[in-house]
Amino acid sequence: MSVTDIPFATDADPEWIAAHPRVQRVPSRELTLFIRRDFLSAEECTGLIERIEAGRRPSTIADANGDYAFRTSETCDLDGEDPFVAAIDAKLCAFSGIDPAHGEPIQGQRYAVGQEFKAHTDYFDPNGVDYARFCATSGNRTWTLMVYLNAPKAGGATRFPKIGKTVQPETGKLLAWNNRIEPGRYNAATLHHAMKVRSGVKHVITKWYRERPWG
Ligand SMILES: O=C(O)CCC(=O)C(=O)O
Ligand SMILES: [Fe+2]
């Protein structure tokens, strides 16, 4: 299927995603979560890792809770004008089926030994102090797509404690989940913890979609 054939919409259709080749759906009544191994090639992962290494800065969080160790990783805002990054973005949008206009620019995340992102949701708390700052224009986050770019030697799994699921990093493996139950209702079962890397370095990319076009 070429990109022009994709029926882009403002929200993803889980049944349409489930019909993609090689997609696994994690069995859960609480959470719509898909896994697709080898979504990106080793070459695509290496190219992204090089860019993340070159452009990283300390990661930040919304609604700071006083725990300075809550998110200790580094983040890189990947350049959507870079044709290599744009091609990956197009692949992610072709997987989600969500109108690319609703996508935030892709970010890279890098975790060294001991670094983590404690249990959090990717949607912003509508009652949080930072909600207007992050969501006034584009609304809240709807879907999360993330891809592991490598497997660290030890640690670095992503744990979803509310559904008792832990996903191990593997080069090129994609995760996709719906942050909403329905428009305006966010799913607390999306809670997830990027667990500490114990040996090596972990790299991922994250792609978030919004309720309204990104701007
Ligand atoms: O690195 C991971 O395993 C998860 C990353 C994550 O949850 C995030 O960046 O919001
Ligand atoms: Fe997250």
C-alpha cells in the first residue's frame, strides 16, 4: 500500500491496525496495546541513534512532582526536515493511520546505566498545572507509538503495571497504544515505567498524536 492509499483519520482504528502484517495485540480488557517486531530495520535504528547521540539534552516532565529522579534520561528533538527522519515519520503515520498533521515531531530518548522514566502516563492530566501550557492548541495526546532502537545489555524494559505486562527492548520493535477510552476520557491503564538500564545504553523514539492538529 502506498502512503496515498491510507485512509488517514484524526484517531486510529484499532481493528485496522490489528490487520497489519505481523502485528500482535496484547491480550487486555483495559488497554489497547499492539506490538510489531522488526518495524524498523537495523540501518534505520542506527541512523536514528546517531542523530539522538548528536542532539541530546536532559529530558523534562510536565506537572513536576518534586521527585528529581522521576525522569533521568536524555531527549532529542529529531529534525522533521531531515529526509531520513521524515521517512521514518511517514512509516509511523502509515502504521497508525492518523493524519500526520496530528503528530508531534518525533523525539528520541536515551537512557544510560541507572536512568529511567518512572511510572507515568503520556496524556497530560486535565487537572494538572501544566495542562493549558501543553494542550491549549493541540489538545491532549491520543496515541503513543514508540520504537526500541536497540536492546541494552541488561534492564530497560517497559512495564505496564496496571495490566501486568513487561515489554523487553529489541532492535526495531514497535509498541503502539491508545491513551484514550473515548474522546475526553483518558485511560489510566496506560501507566508505564521505562525501567532502569542496568548495563549498556538504551535508545527509543517516541511519536505522539494529538486530538487536534499539532501547532
Ligand atoms: O523508554 C521507554 O521504555 C518508554 C518511554 C516513555 O514512556 C516516554 O518517553 O514517554
Ligand atoms: Fe511514556
